[in-house]
Amino acid sequence: MKLLRVGYGLVVAGLVVAEMSYPLLFSSYREVPSVHGDIDRLRKARNGGVTAVDDVYGVVARTYATCPADTYLLINQPGVRVEDFQTLRHPEYGITLWESLKEYLGRVGTLGSFPRLDAPLDLDRLEHMLKRQCSAVVIEADETAEGDLFERYQDTAPRVIRLNLPPLPEEEPHRTVALKRHDELVFEAFKLTPSPFFALVYTSDVGEPFVPDADAFHRAKHWDIFADLVRLKRDPRNRGAYKKDERHTRSVNNEPISRVPPLAEKKRRDEKRAWKQRAQKTEELYLSKETVGTLIVVSVGLGLVYAVFRSVQAMGNYLTAADMSKTPSKLEETKKTK
């Protein structure tokens, strides 16, 4: 059988075979202004609505290269489809979906939305980059745990949290219930981190079949995941929520000067403040110039008094010795008597 590649489909005996696509959302609470142009360029350059994963990975890597966050949550949700993101409230079961994720994304400074990649994003590669670039510590979240997803922490080391969710069931209402529960896990992860500076990557390593020439796909090829938020974040005025939590100096292009994460910057600033307070308390123990002058005068006076005392004592000893030299000793008196 002769196979021909046409666009993103395979023509087999005149029929178009479905291709596979992979959704992706990535974000940073702190704005990374330098990547907004790249994100818009890729959105406009979608070839038939599909984006090359290599191009997107380059933008994701540049977004996180400056280590803009304290926590990087990498979520893999096998089986999630584009249509899942379009349902915010299930009409039959009345279940509201994506509340936690949309609430978080509404506050971020940088947002990338790509409904269809031509291959899955390599989260292992991204994790390795964050460990090398940001000295991040990896945590494997356990969504089956009865308690917290992972153990709370308070130190300043950046974290990469891997959340590998179970595949979504196909049957309803189990699929909607699973999407709701998994969205709640995102909120739980937020609560367990000590810093608001958060980055999130949400994707699937299981492809979704689609037919590039289908009418439904052509109508939706320029559609974005959570398009309302994408439109909102195009306006720079809607990207600054992070500034109220900003703690360290910015460079000219409004990006971090160093790769030190915000929580580490906070610790550094707190230590500097504590050092100043300790120095101030130490200064309070120091004597003023007037006090030092008084002590010098008293010390000189006491020295003079002691010197006079020693002189008088020496003079007394001298006079005593002189008197004794004038008085004849008993031996001399005995010799004169004989």
C-alpha cells in the first residue's frame, strides 16, 4: 500500500489518518518580558494549528533560564484533550472544572498556551535543566498519599515538583470527577510551598488524535487553551501581580540580575537586616566621645595621684635611711665603751 505524507496526516487509499497532538500550558508568576515576543511569534506561526515541540521547548527553557521561581511544578496528565479545557462546568453533572488552575494562571506574569504540539514536551530534560541552572532539588509528589502530596519545607533551595497524574478515564462521570480531583491537587501543591513565586508546566505525554483536514479542526486551529487568560496577559498591565511580592533588585530589562531565586533573596535580605540590628545593638554598647574623654581624664588623674604617692613613699624611705645613717649602731657604741 502506498503511503503519502500530506501536511500532518497520512493519506492511505485516499483517506486521511489522524495524527497525534499534545497540549501544553506553561507559566511563571514573575513576568519574564523577554519571552513574550517569542510566545506570540509561535502562536502566529502555527502550521495548521500545530506547533513544533523543539521551538516551544526553546521558549520554555528561556523562560526558566533566569530561575524566576522558587517552585517549578511539572504536571503530566496523560489523556487530557483539548476539549477538556473548553469545559469549565459540566452541563450534566454541574461540576466546575479548572478552578484552581485558572485562579493561579490569572495571577501569573508570563503565560504560554499551546493546544497542539507535534510531540510531547520532555519534562525530564526540563527537570535536568532546572537542576543544573537553578540548583533545584527534585520532589516526587504522591497523588495517592492519604496526607500531603509531599513534605512541607521552609529552606531556600528551589524545588522541582514532579506530579505524574494517573491517566484520565474515558467514561463519564468518572472523567469529569478525575479532572476535578486533579485540579484540586494543583491547589494543594500551591499550599505546601512557602513562596508565592511559582512556575507551572501542564502537559500530557499521551497524544490526542486529530485530523488536520477536518472542518472542526480548521475552525479551532487558532484557538488557545484558556483563551480568555491568554488575551488578558497580552496586556502588560495585567502581568504585574508578582511585584507586590518582589524582594530584590531588577535589571534594566526588568528581569532578575542574578539566578538566585526569590526565597533565597528574601533570606539574604532578612540576614542583612538581622546583621544591621546586631550591629546597632553593638554600637549601643560603645562609649560616646564625651564618656571616653572623661575616662581618659580620670585615668590620667589617677595616674598622677599614684605617681605622687610613689614619690612621697620614695622620699619617706630616703629620709628614713638618712636618719639611720646618722645614728651610731650598737656595734660602734660597744667598741667605744671598751
